[in-house]
Amino acid sequence: MQPVFYELNETFDLDTNQLILLEGYKECGHPAVPAVQPYVFDRDRLRKLLAFLDNPEGDGLFLCGSTGCGKTSLVSQAAARLHWPVQMVPVHGRLELDDLLGQKVLDKGSTPFQYGALSIAVKDGHILILDEMDVADPAELAGLYDLLDGAPLVLAQNGGEIIPVHPRFRFVATGNSAGAGDGSGLYQGVLRQSLAWLDRFRVIAVDYPDELTEMMILNQVVPDLPVVVREKMVKLSNEVRRLFTGDTDGRAGEGESQLSVTLSTRGLVRWARLSLRFQGAPRVFEYALEQALTARVEPAERQAIHRIGHDVFGELWSSGVDS
């Protein structure tokens, strides 16, 4: 793939007074390049990400934050605009190193070696994203220490093949915790990662976008939804998050309890889209919210969230999109 340069403001829809060129790849329809989706970039996080992509200086990048706050989207949407291929690996508790490196497979009587996502990324200069890295067994990730220290990738499974690290290879990981385990009890399966492993990463803490940014996101994805409805959806989302995190900020009402689910930015967008899709349904915002979130929660919490919806939306809660 041919490297090319992109101008910062034009590429990321910014209005800085600086002319900054960013290296990416020439558009060629590569199947591993993410599709461009509506996305509002936080300038500070984008600055940190682009600095890493430009020159990681031997580091990996770890983005940590609550579920659905845009950790993975930040990287994938930046890559989409730079036409930079991405190898995405959804991590689970049974992930083994061979899953990343590759292994021999049976194919018509022979056993060719099938390269894993990490091997492809190292060889071809892609971005590797370990999504939810903090649920992986730290012992399996220990096999990657040398790679992040700059050593070539050695595939013992393929006769000791040595893959030099492509200069455009980038190692990115995301997690709901900062790697020290989940002290909040909100995320099952999160494991404490090795300090030796975490020491190889620079970190970007990602939080949910502020209300103005989420309004800008909804303006992009559901422009036909009335502004007043978008405003109330964002307000309800923030109320649900406040009860999820326990951040009462001195505002807890009598009998108010913490929720076990949250309405992420991803969930907010889903709710808004479903509200448009089912705009003819009675009590459409409640109807769409059930599909977006509350159908999977306990009845008491579902009632609590819908009660918040009624309080936030007022008469709109019982009406339609066009009201």
C-alpha cells in the first residue's frame, strides 16, 4: 500500500489555524480499512491518538473507559479517514497467543499455516486493536513483551519464521478498566494485568462525550429527529449514567438507587435511530428505548429508567416523533 499525506482540518473536519499533514495510506479499497461513519472527534483525544500513530516511539496505546464511550470508534474512525487497515481482535477469557499469531489448519489433506491478526498487522503495517484487552489472561499476553520492545515477531508454529516489524505497525488495546482490575464491580471478567505489560503502553482515558458533543453526533446520524427530542435523549442518557456510576453529586433523591446498566453513546444512537424507524408506534420513545436498552434489564430497573424518561420528556413521552 502506498503512503500518502492528509491535511488535518480537512480530514477530521476541524477548524484549527495550523496546516498539519498526517501520513496515511492511499485509498485503494482495502477490505481491512474501516468504513467511515458519522463521528465527532474530541480534539484532545484525537491529538494524543495522532501523535501515537505518527510515532509510537516504542509504545503501545491503551484506551480505557466505560462501556460504549467510543474507545474503539476513536481509533477505527481515525484509521478510516487515513485509509489505514485495522486488524480487530475481540478479546475473551479463552484467548490464546496462537489465536493472535496464527496456526496450521487442515485444508484438503494439507496443513498450511494461517496467519493471525497480529502477524498480518506486523507484516503489512496495519493497526492491531485488542478490544477489551483487560479480560485476557495476563500469561497469554506475556508472549508479546518482546514485540512491544521492538523485537521481530517469531512464529515457532511456522518453522520459526521471523517477521520484521513493519514501520507502520501500531499496537492498540482498549479496556473498561485501566488494567488494575475492576474495583467498581461493574464489569465481569476483567482481570488485573501485569505491571510489566502495562508499562509498555501510553494511556488515553476516554469518557462519555459531553452533552454538546452528543448533540452534534445525533445531528449527524438522526437529523430528522426534532431538536427538542435529541436534547431530551441526551439528558436522559446522562441521568442513567449518573445512576450507573453512582455519581450522585449531591443530587440523589429519596429512594434513588444505583443502576446496573448504562445508556452509552452507542446505545443513545441506537435509541434515536429506532425512534425514527418506529415513529408511527404509540409511545414511540419508550417503545424504542426498550429495544435499545431496557428489555434486557430487571423489571424494577426498567421501570426506574422509564420513570426517568417520563420525567425528562414530560408530555412528549406519550407522544410521537412529530409532536
